[in-house]
Amino acid sequence: MNLTPRRWRTLLLLLMAAGVLFAVRPLTSRYEPETLFLHSDKLAHVLFFGGLWTMARLAGFALSWPLALTLLGYGVFIEVAQALSPTGRSASVRDVAADSIGIALGWWLT
């Protein structure tokens, strides 16, 4: 199926909304994606933000610093939302660093 840029933008926005909901949910067990193995949380950040970059490119966004900074700002927003949520989650500068690595890898690969 060949999706139009408009549909890719819609999917991108839905994925970003799902990312916020996923990030602020309470951790209920030790078998969460964030705790599967050492640094699994960081790997998830790299893959998610690399995927966001790729989807943004498929949605027609230009290969640019503004796109990279927008996605990084989204990552910071997620960390702030975690810190402010009543779920006991906390913000992490290392998570934002992993986000930036994912963005850089996405940029390099596209």
C-alpha cells in the first residue's frame, strides 16, 4: 500500500500521541519494555525516535535541523510529562540523549 504524505503525517501524529500515553503510564511490573534488560529503555528511545524521523521524512518533511529540533523538543516534552505525572515516573537527560541518537541515526539513514 502506498500512503500519501498526508496519511503519513496523520500516522506520525497518532504515533506521537501514543508515545506520550506510553511514556506517562505507570510501570506495573518488572517485565515492562523499559526493564527487559540493561539499557532496554535507551534502545527503545533510539528506535522510537529513529522511527519518528523516518515517518516524518515519509510525510514530506524536509531533511533539516528544524525537524531534528522539533523531534528533540517532543522528547523533552515527554520527559517533562513523565516528571509531572502522578505515576511515579521521572525525567531523564539520558533518555533525551538516546532520543537525539535516534534522530541522528534516522537522519544518517535517510
